[in-house]
Amino acid sequence: MLCGIGGGKTWCGVHWILKQITEFPNATGFIGANTYSQLRNSTLSAVFNEFTRLGITFKYNSSLGHLHCFNTKIICKSMENYDVIRGIEIGWYWLDEAAYTDPEAFNVLVGRLRDKKGPLKGLITSSPSGYNYLYEYFDNRGDKHTSDFNLIHATSYANKYLPDGYIDSLKSQYSQKFFKQEILGEFINIQSDTVYYAFDDQLSVIDSYQVNPREPICITYDFNIGVGKPMSLAIFQYINDIFYFFEEVIIEGMRTEDTIDELEAKNIFEKSNKYIVHGDASGNSRTTNHNRTDYDIIRKRLSNLDIVFEIDVPNANPPVRKRHIVVNGQLKDANDNTHVKITKNCKTIIKGLKQTKLRDSANYVEDDSDAFQHVTTAIGYGIIKQMDRKKTPSRFGVSRI
């Protein structure tokens, strides 16, 4: 079953396994998910909640990963280390959120359908992910499709119990391609030659921007010191759901303390009384040569200025794929609207959004050999952090230094 997010596919999976338990009570079943956290927090959580709601008695041995219901034993495993399932025999399986499961893991699982007390069939519930193995097996256009594989397709709109405005809110965040994949449940290639395929300079590039002194100015960093990998900063304001990037600092070989000098030279600290620093989580790391982190240096320099500021960076950087998806959704959402405006003087930012590519598409690794790539990374850090902050109250009740 291929379905958009929130379409009720996991709920359907729970009721499908209830049917197997009822009709084939003595067969061993299998429940799997792409990762252990998905299995525990999403798939099995849905199973336990629905069983409890229906008054069905069950026992779960978390150490063994065995779920017992009526006379049926159900083996529950993640598909990350699929070698552990090579020795089992099952009569049916349910594989949840399998879009990113290794195709070899799927092949191993299908090969374990040997328990003749069961129907010898399985169910996959997932959102799609490009033209991967799910397309190859289950779409009638796929190279490996046979009559043994059937596809049920549904969109997120099929679930009438979603909160009002849920899909519309995602439509304003997702790019058109990602919306088709995640909401409409379509097989679509969201990758392209360039990472930021949603960038449209006709929509996003503006001549100038007047800073609002009553709103915070955000400074977002990507720290680099290598040849061809400049220290990169993007400066912006986030007002009424629009990101206004109006300045950039890209200098090869620049030290962290030099960035504050550069910002002062551009009069950035005269434009507002509130500042937020975002950026690369690696800036929190100390080295054997320096006892202070990059953010320690920035904090000390900003403390000497007559401004209110805070440093808001994550403990770990967001996954690269997530950063690209979020930025593309802001560059042009499924309604053809942009949430990003960039002034013409930010030439490196514009070039980076036009030309940044992947070095290794299989492992989804950015090509960072071009100097313009690094400021797009900084932009991603800032956009994600500001969108996270939007969900929480203002942090400027007191000075954060």
C-alpha cells in the first residue's frame, strides 16, 4: 500500500495483521520497519494502541522482539541488520515505512515466507521514495513487476480525520516535487542535477531590502578553513514567514574572530538591537590546539557590543537530505510561492543556490569543492532553526549572553 503521509497506511497495516492472526492463528508472522526507532515509536506503538482500544490481549517481549497475540507469535525486527532474519520461517509479513529499506533486506524477507500454516504473503505500507525498488516491484511499469505484486495507492487526502488545515500547511512548506511524493504518494524523482531545484531567481531575487530594526537580525555560519572552502556567513531577517537574506560574508582563510570585524565593517550591528547566531554544530567543538570553541569566540566578541543576542545552534547538524528538502520547500512551495528573498548583492548565495550539486548521489553527499556551496549550507542551518523557533515563544524576554 503506497500512501501519502497521514493517509492511514499504518492503521491499515494493523488491521491487516489482525486479519492474518484471525485466519491463520498458528502461523508465525513478522512485523518490520526501516529502523528500530521507526519500529518502536511508530509501527509497534500503533499496533499496541489499536489492540488496546479493541480490547485484544497481547504480550510483547522487547528483548526478543516477539509479540504474542492469541496463538500467534509475531517476530518484530528492524530491517537495518537484516542478516538476523535469515534463519526464521514466517507465514506472512508486514513491512512498514519501507521506502528507505535496503532492497536486499526486502529480498531476504520474501525468502523467509516458508511457514505453510500462513498465507505466504505480505503487506508493505509506505510513502514512496523516488524510483526505487518499490517502484520496480509494485508499479506495473517497473522492471521487476509481476502478477505476484499488487499496488494499492492512496493520497493523504484519503484520511478524512486529519486535522483541519494539515495538508494545506504542508503544501506551504513542501516543494512541488516533494508534495507530490509525500502527500500525493507518487513515484517521482525529487533529485536533479542541482540540489536546490526549486530556486527561481525571478521569484526570490530582489534589488534591495530595508532592515526592520524592531526585528532580530540572524547570522548563520558554516565554519571552514581549507583551501577553496571559505568561512561562510549569511545574514537575514525572518518576518511574516519570509526569509530576507540581505548580506553575506565569504572569505577564505578567515578566522572566527575576524567574522565579527567583517560584520562591524558592514555596519550590521547598527541595524538592530537584537541578534541571533545560528550555524554549524561543529562550531561547538574544541580542538587540541584551542580550548575555546568557535561559538565561545563569537560569544565573547558579541558580549562587548551594546546589543542583545543569543546563540542558538543544534547539538548535531540536521541530515543533509532534510536540509535540502526544507530549503527547497521554502524556495518554492507546492502553491508556487516563495518564502525566500535574496538581494542582488548576495552573489555567492545566488550562485550557490543555482549550482550546488551532489558529489555522491547514492550516499547523498554534497559536492563541497566549489566555494559557493558552503554558504548554502549556512542558509539551511538558519532556515531550519528559525522554523523550529517559530513553534516556541519568543526568547527575547531577557538578554541571552
